Amino acid sequence: MFHEENCPFCHTDKDKDQNIIFENETCYFLQHNKEQDVLEGCGVIVPKKHHANAFELTKEEWNDTYELLQSPKGYLEQEFSPDGYTLGWKVGEVSNQFIFHSRFYVIPRYDDEPLAGKGVRYWLKHPENKRIKE
């Protein structure tokens, strides 16, 4: 299995705050203790093999990501009772990816959040985000 030496997702055991909650043959569902303050219940599905982005995943890893997504959903429903979810991938620095190991975000959302009802497109659609073409 290919791993990057300094990648925190290739070496999950090096961070005492990173927890493997579920896993299957090719992927982990991880939760990080320091991310639970604002994004309660959030986690990521990470392929065990290092891939810089989602476009590099094998068909097996895509299928295992889908399969693994079902376990966190049940767990999150029982533990946190979210009202919805934001799910997704980041690819490249322009999308705010700064650790270049592919991961699928699982972010529970709650009706009582100050930004409830606002998702990824809320920020992307702001007029100040419009590209200026010369």
C-alpha cells in the first residue's frame, strides 16, 4: 500500500486526537477530537492508500467509500441526531485542500446552527466571489 511519509491520513496512529471509528478493506471513517467543537460529529472517509484527490480513487475505493458512509450515518443519527448533512470532496488548493490525501467530508448539520440552511454554495454564490474577467 502506498503511503506518504508526512501525511497524517497515511499514518493515523501518529495523532492521538485522530480516531478510527469505522473501517473496511480500503477506507477509514475518522473523527478528530479537535474538530468536534464547532462541527460536532464531523468526520472524514479516507482511503488507506494515499491518493492526492478523489479523481485518483479506484472503483473499489469509490464503492468502499459508499459502503462505509452507511455506518457513520447510523452512528451519527444515534449519537448526535443531526437535522441534515453536508457531504463532499475538496480537490486542489483553490478548493481549500492543503493536505493532499483524498477525503470525503461527512458533516452533520443542525437546525439551531447560526448558519443553518446555508451550505457550500452559500459562500460560493456571494457577489464578491465573482471572477473578474479582463
